[in-house]
Amino acid sequence: GGQLFFASKNHIYSLDGDSLRLEQNFEEEIYQLKAEASELLAVTEYGIKHLDNSYFSHQQINNIADRKIAGKMIFSTTQGITLYQEGLPDEVYLPNSPYNNSFSSMAVDEQGKLWTVSAHLSASYLHGGITCFANQQWKNYNSSLFPDFKGDNFFQISLQPNGKIYTSSFGGGLAVADPYQDSVIFDFYSETNEKFMGSKGPDDKFLVIGDCKVDSKGTAWCTNWGNQTIGPALVAIDKDGNSEAYPNCYISNERRILKLAIDNGSTKWIGSYPGEGIGIFYFNERGTPDNSNDDICGMVSTSTHSGLPDNSPTVMKKDAYGRIWLGFRQGMSVIINPTAALSKGALIIRAISFLNNQKINDLMIDPVGYIWVATATGIWVLNKDAYEVVANINKSNSPLLTDNILSLAGDFSKGLIYVGTEQGLYSFSSLSVAPKNDYDIICYPQPFDLKKSESMTIDGLTAESEVKIITINGELVQTIKAQGRKAIWNGRDFNNKKVSGGVYLVVPSSSISNTGSVQKIAVLGE
């Protein structure tokens, strides 16, 4: 009828001459006003309401389209797109997608399926559930789809050596599943069926589980965050389902811990919760859970080791050499000899100086030995000793929309790297491919036409190969060092000149596998 209406956060007004007249107060927040025929509708956080405060629809609606389709109103909702017409069933269109755009933690299983969660320390109540991406299809696991889910704000996920996925949540405990089943079913662990304890004590139901790592015996160790109360800092669940709770044996009422790594000596390194911590604790029960007299307990901190930029790690990872890599909100460090804690020896902790003051969100160590670091300024790729920056990937040199990288994961059978951000998921191909146990050389493109291709890929290498390019007469043309399964040759010799056309030999060898191979290639010159 030509009447003009306005909405503030909780109020609807109409224009009365030169002033505003209050028409209605709502308890919930108003997202949008919609003029439908001769009445006014308000889209709120709980549904659509008439001006008299009665509900038109109870769906959780984000927006109503300005135009109709075949006389039907179009709603965008948290569960897809709904077409509505009074007296007819709703038509719902749900695009195949993750539940939201945040990817805070990720893991790739042995079948190449990507598992992700959404919440993180800066958004602990982000209700994303658990998401799986396989064969270009997404599947979501959350409380709206699976009633047995205890909550949706999962923030940590990992694939462990026992083949199971461990997923931690803020408040809802731990979810564990076998990702290789045809129908994946999550089992939930909390204070009701395990020796976990709520954040404030035995009667508290708000349960926060941090990292879960499985040791060489198949026992799963999980950190159990809580306020400064007596209770478990760690809960161990062995492969037979028996569990044991362990308090912090260095400071008995210090449960403000979240991160975890297990070194080659089965010592558990426990990271304090960011912003709350006083140090990094270590604990080894010496294989005797019933005897605490032989336990080894201790703590390292900024006051005892100058190589630590902070007392509260954001991430902890063990590499193939047994070192413990630590990410912080102000930098990155590595414990070179963590097993020295068993003998109370001096620990060597080195700061990674060129990452000083960088916010480290995640670490990933690939089969080649490279260390991938997710930071607020993009991805940093370091060599295996972290003395050299191999690459820096950010929004200025890639399709990334943001430099704040939350998580990293790799499908190393294909060299596929996944990058998780708050603005979506990205992937790219890399040379970080798991090496083969025996040589199975394939070179492509074949023939290698220097007019059409800038490089040739040499695939099927074993670990730490040295690849020699040799003429058919035995003249050495080029030598290429490769850590993983693939190497790249640019068609040039030692003098950086393009080689002439002809037949060449690709001759890789490895001191790790003590094997070698040979492959003929054809090169078409310019």
C-alpha cells in the first residue's frame, strides 16, 4: 500500500510523516523485511514472522528472494534452498557441499578421503560437525542429520596408526570412527563411559578433549582440558577398550592443557592451552600404569629454554626422525632430542628464527621430509631441518583469497595438498609424493618435445634418489636430487642449455633402498 517500513535489530518502524512510529518489538534479531502482497513479513533468526509477532514459518531462514518462481517464495536456509507456497509441500534443494566454509583441522585417510572439522580456538562454537569429501562428493555428520551426535563444534581431527579417525569437540567429548566402513558410524566417548572429567570437575558435563594420539602399542592417549582442578590431564584407552586416567604428575591441579605429541620413547609431551599455559609438560608411565613410583614427569618453559617463544603451543607434531615440532602464536621451535627426558638429560630446543612472531596454526610433515607451516601470512615450506625456506605460498602468488591458513593435509599417494581456511578449501598438486619401495620409472611427456613442454616428470622413484640424465654414449648431462617419488627435468644440461634431440637414459639410484634403475627417453629438440 505504499507504506514505508524500517527494521533495526529488534524493532520494526513505519514512516509517519517526518517521524518513525514503532510498529512491533521482537525478542529475536531481524535479518530482513519482506513485503508480500498486502502484508509485511520479518525474517528473523528463528523463522519468518507476521507483523503481529505470529510465525509465518519456523525454518531457520537467512534470506527471502525478491522474486518468486512459479508463484512460490524462495528462502535461503541453513539446510539449502526452499520453495514455499501456502497449501503445498515445501520443495527443498540442498547443494552437495560442506556444512560451512571453515576448515580448521583436516586428515586424509588411506583411501584418499578428506575428513574436516570447522571450529577452532577463535571460533570454538562454530557448529560445523564432521565433513567427509570423497569422489567429488561431500557428506556431513552433525546433530541435525544424526541424532546420536553429542554436539557439532568439533575443532580437531586426526587419522591415527590404528586406522581410526579421532575427533575432538568443545563440550561434547570425543567421537571415534573407522573411516573405511561402508556406513561410517561414530562412537562417542565422554565422562559417562570413560574416565574423562568435565572442565570444572566430576559433576560438570562440559567435556573438552584436545589431541588424541595412538602410541606404538595401540593405546590412544587424549588430553582432557579443565580448570585448575584435580583430575585427569590424560586419559589412555588401550586397544582392548580398557582405560586409565592420569593427572598431571608435575602439577597435580594443572589441567589447562590441549595439545599432545608422543616421541619415540613413548614420552607424552603435553601442550598448555593457548593463553593459559605455564609450560609444556612431559610424562612417561614407563609401561607400568599401576605403578606411579617410576613415572617420569617434567616441564619446559620460556624460563628454562630460550628456544621457546611461548609456553602454549598451538600445534605439536613428531617427524620421522623423532623430533617434536612446536608451533606457537609467536613462532616455531623444535625439540631435537625429546628422548633425553627419559634420562633427565639436557634437552636441545631450537627456535626457527625466520618464523619469529609468526602465528602458527598448523604443521604438516610430508614423506619427502619437508615441513609445511600454516600461518597467518600464508604457507611456509621448509626443508627437513628447517634451515631453508623452500617456498612461501600466499594470496599474492596463488588463488588463495586469504593469507590466514588454518590447516593443512596431504594425499601423498597423489601429491595432493589440501589447504583449509575460514574462506573455503583449496588444493594443489606438488612433488610431495610418497616414494616407492622399488623403482617403477615412468617418464612423461614421452617423447619430450622441447618446443611444446617446459619439463619432463620422472615418476616412480624410491626415497632420496639421485637421478642422472645420460646420453646414449655415456656422457653425463644433468644430475637431479629427489626426495620423494617424483623429479622434474627441465631439458637442460649443467650449463643451463637445452639439450639436442635424441635418445637419453634416465638412471636413478638410492643409497636408502640400495637399488637403481634405467629408463630410455626420447627428446625432440628445438
